[in-house]
Amino acid sequence: MSMFLDQVTIDVKAGKGGDGMVAFRREKYVPDGGPAGGDGGRGGNVVLVVDEGLRTLMDFRFNRHFKAQVGENGMSKGMHGRGSEDLLVKVPEGTTVRDAETGALLGDLIEQGQTLVVARGGRGGRGNIRFASPRNPAPEIAENGEPGQERKIELELKVLADVGLVGFPSVGKSTLLSVISSARPKIGAYHFTTLVPNLGMVSTKDDRSFAVADLPGLIEGASQGVGLGTQFLRHIERTRVILHVIDMSGMEGRDPYEDYLAINNELSSHNLRLLERPQIIVANKMDMPDAEENLKKFKEDLAKEQTDEFADPMPIFPISGVTRQGLDTLLSATADLLEITPEFPLYEEEIEEEVVQYGFVSDKPDFEINRDPDTTWVLSGEKLEKLFEMTNFEHDETVMRFARQLRGMGVDEALRARGAKDGDIVRIGKFEFEFVE
């Protein structure tokens, strides 16, 4: 697995199907005018769809609940309800989707536009037209819509840091990182180093997001041959934009420009080709007394070094991590630069897990029987509760049909075997009825 994981758990709920209708035509000479209740429409699915514009799972930190629309109810004159639109939820390329409860892998979303249904809408209930038979030409039976699937899913994205922070340890990189980032991805433990890379997910004012990693610690480790492992280095090489953080206060009696040269020298000595990356100079600690003076001198030194008169001057952003001044401008500029800087191929390690498809058979029994302290029999179970939710208790015939379905599932026998007697109270959810021998 990759070392950085952006992870988030969300709730998805598909739409319930529309209820079927009990209705009759009003015609002479036809018993009750004949049934005319239409079926309910299908509820909407919740569907994940890949949008290559997204880089992180930041959006899900603020919105974790996704609910599709319910289907329309059936109507009289045999009219069916309309099915609902699916709810499309955008995710970045490379998102892995799991069922949060079982941990089963539901899918890997890798290509632009690829979709995955994570919760299925309920089917519409049937109207009374469907229940007419020669024996019962005018049934008062209709079903309620089937409930939509509801589940918690976990989204995981292998994060590659787009932006690397470089600079001496005391320049305020960690403060900067903690101020600009609102999420800390999960970081895999590596047995070959005590270094824990600092990584944060950053979101700009205009909703662009990217990942920032603190590089120098990693690089120093690498240059001392601590054996950081190729994976670490690959992460460093993946960074597309370098933020070079410099302490402009000169507090430690150091010269900001010499620091700048020293770090660039350090970068080139690892031949990680990091100097080829576009750099933004971040003049930090501008809230300090001598910072303005030092910045002016820094710009002069920098100008002297640039012999090529046609080269663009290196962009410099004065900021203060402590007072947060200048951060928004810096982040926007970084996001702009990322948009024009080419990417590195994303999938080196191919996806290694088997995807488990739907349609798994539940090993749960159809129903369970428990007994409350007040001697009420309590029925529960997925299949039974679904039948219950799809039963419209306003019509006696529908209730009779429900009773027949329970008998067919073996509920009556099971109750009798447990010692239920005539007149005992049986409860499903909030609904109570008497057990009749």
C-alpha cells in the first residue's frame, strides 16, 4: 500500500420506492368500477462517479450524508409513479470504496467518468391492478415501496503529495502546514525509519484542494543513507511544486539568502531532480521586526544571481504563519501552478485486491423471535422487516396478505413451537397484533 491515505466514511441512502395505489374506476356494471391503482416508481440509486478535477477527499469532510430521492407514488387511473433520478456523488481518480461494516471491497474507481452504484433504490410497490384475479376482481391490496439500501461506505484515496515544503527546521514549516491544512491523512508505518512525514490536505478559498508534504526531513534522512526506502523517495519525486520556506526575520543571526542557497544545494545533491520543479519562495515570519528590511535585501541578492535577463523572477510570497497574513494568496498561486505543471503517472503499484461484487447471499435467518419481559413476542429480521415496510396497513386485504406471507415464512409454526398461545401479543417494530391459533 501507498504510505499516505486520505480516508473518510460516509453514509449513503438510496431512495425508497413509491407506494402502490388502491383505486377504482367509477363505471356502471363493473364491480367497484374495476381496480385502477398504479405502481409506485423506483427510488433513486446513489452512484459514485469519477471526476478528474478532484484531487483529495476534502469535500467529504463537510458533507458525509448522501440521500437519493424517493420514487413517486402510484396514482389512480392506473398511472405509475415516476422513478427518481440517481444521486451522483463525485470522487477523485484512484478512490477505493469499501463497505464500512464488512470491509468488503466494492470497487476501485480509476478512470474519468467511471461509476459505481453504492446503494440501490427500492422498487416501487405494486398497485391494486396487479392483484386482480378472477376470484377477487376488485382487490383492496397494494404494496408500499421497497426501502432503499442504506449503508456506510469508506472511501480511501492513496495520496501523493503535490506540493513539497523545503527549508531549514526552524523556518516555521510545521506551523505553516498546521495552519493551512484541515486534515491529516493516515500515514503507514515504515519499519526502516523513525521519520514520520508531515502531510496535510489543503483546500483553497475557491474549492481546489491538494496535498502538501514536509520534505527536508525526508531528504536529510535520505542523504545520510538512512535507507529511507524507495517508496519514500518516490513520494518526494512525485511532488510537482516546491514551496521554499525562508525565515525572513533573521532571528537566529542567519542570512535568509544563504539559507536559500544552502537548501537548493541540498536539493541538487540528492539528484532527485527536484530543482527542475517550479519553486515558489515563501517569505515567512513577516510579522517580525526586521523582516521587511531582510526581504528587500533578499530580493536584491536574488536579482544579482539571475544572469539570464529573460527569465521570470522567482515568485516571492510574504506571509506570516502565526498571524495568517498572505496565506490565501499563496495557496491560490500554488493551486494555479499545480494546474499547469505536468503530472507523474499515478498507478505504479497496480490494484492488488479482488473486487467483491454485489449479490452476496446473506446468511442471516429470515426472522428472529424474542420475548419481552412483558411477555410480548417480538419478531425481527431483515426479510421480515422489509415485508412489513412494504405492507400498507390501511387496507384489510393487504393486512391479510401480510399474515399469509408470514405464515409462508414459517413464523406461525415457530411461534407455536416457542409456546405462543391464542391471544398472545406479537410485535413487529411498533406494530402489535394478536396471535390467533
